Amino acid sequence: MSHPSTLAYVVDEAASKQEVLLSEPGRYLLSAAMAGALIAVVLAVSLKLGQVFFAAGDSGYYIATSGFFGVALVSIIVCKVELFTSNVMYFTVGRLSGRCRTCNLLRSWAVVYIGNLIGVLLFVAVLAGAGGMGALPAGHLLFNVVEHKVHASSLEIFWKGVLCNWVICLAVWVPMRLANEAARLLIIMLLVFVFFFSGFEHSIANMAFFALAKLQGMAGLEWGDILHNMVPATLGNIVGGAIGVGLVVFRLERHTLQAV
């Protein structure tokens, strides 16, 4: 359902997250791990789906991959688990409103980021026990995407990270303004399609890309290559979520906090 004041709802959610973070940090970490695992499992399936078209030489392969990946964010929102990229927006709004402390904002970002990584790695470990994604050819879609990610410049990765979390946080924010559940589902899926199809950089999805590539023995993928992508992508995600959405919507709608 929609909320009379979306900003007031987000502020309350941020304050609630802060309370759980302080009183039940283990639960908070587990929630983040669940979100990371959801990202990883949906990404693995998205890649298998895209590979069907990619192997056939169909140029529309990325449409299938991008269209399916929205299932991850829908699942995360419905389950109310903690994803780093949207958490950046929530705690920024909470801090600007005065309901969250700066130290807790930073603590939350760190715990959720680590928790997301744990979830990704646990899923990949279980997948490895199940045989991974099978024997992949050298030209598999997974390796193709990772190659592009590690060979882009740091500045390009940063700005793609900004754009990514601007879109992702809008995919969290906009549905709150809608009363119809089908409309909410549709706008989430479409906005996630925008980020994925555009090749923007999502730090948590990239964790899954790199973990899957390592699992599948991608030739030439070094830890330095992974850090080359992850550091600017993460910083870009923070800027996109905190400033591009968090600060902007707070400035636009802070008058509604006095009306509820």
C-alpha cells in the first residue's frame, strides 16, 4: 500500500533498522546475508537464462538476463531483508531527519556490506557442492560480463556505480507511492531492468559475479582486478544512494514530516 508521507515512512524504517542493529546485531547480519544470497541465486539463474540466447548468437540475450534479475530486488523488498545499496538511502534519510546517528549509519553500512558478502559466498559455496554451474565454455556470458567489469577505468566504474544506486534506490522509493501491488511489482522490475541492461555497477551483484567467476575458474581473474572494480563501484553506490536519492528526496519532501 502507498504511504501518506513516503519520507516519514522511510524515516521510521531507518529508525527501526537502527534499533535492530543495536539490540540484535546477529539478526541484522543474518538479514543482510539472506539478501546477499538472494542476489547471488537470482544472478546465477539470470546468467543461465541469458546464456541460452548468447550461445545462439542472439543479440537480445541481455534482455532476458536483465528482465529476470528484478526478481532479486522484489524478493528482498518483500522479505524486508537488508541490502547494502538501499540501506545507504534509508540511513541517509534517517540521519538527515535526526532519527539516526552518524556512527550507526556507518556501522549499518559496514555490517550490511559484510553480511551481503557472507550471503553471496555461502550461496556460492553451496552451489560449488552442487557442481557449480557445470563446465562453462571460455566464451560464456559470465566471463564476458566480468571481462568488461575488470577492464573498465576506475572513473567509469565509479560513475556507473552512482547511476546504478540512483536507479536502485528509486526502485525502492517509487513503489512506496503506489497503492496497487501489481503496479509496484512492475515498476520494481522495470527499474531494475534499467540498471542491469545499462551495464551499471551494483557492488553486491558484482560480488556475486566475481564469486561465480572464481568458482568457475575464470582464467586471468586476479584479486587485484576484483578490487579495481569493487572499490569504485561501492563508492559510487554510496554517492548515488545517499545523495542522488536520499538527500534529494529529503530536501523535496521534508515538509511532509511536519504534516504527519
